[in-house]
Amino acid sequence: MQKCTLCVHRVTKGLLPACVTTCIAKTRFFGEVNELSKVIRQKRAKTVSITVSDTGPSGIYTNR
């Protein structure tokens, strides 16, 4: 096991780290914080949340 160097040999050539390019789920990102926060905001806008009302827990547990 070696410590991650963020593929400095690739980044200096203008490429992304290998872990980012090979991530099957496309969940790894690399770059400046401002750019990454923009990507996160765009991804959050695409997510859909479904809420079901009037559903409570089927059992209530108390610690006595």
C-alpha cells in the first residue's frame, strides 16, 4: 500500500487523477473548490425526493 499522491504525474500534464477517470459510478471529482461546488449544486438540482405524508413509525420504543 502506498500513500495517494493524487497522481501528480498526471495532474502536472493537465490530466485528471486515475481514480477520477476510472470511477465507474462517476462519484469522484477533482479540481478547484469553486468549480466542485458548482458541480455539486447541479447534481443536487437533478435529484428527486419523494415524501410520503402521514407515515409514522410502526412501533415506538422507549428506554425505561
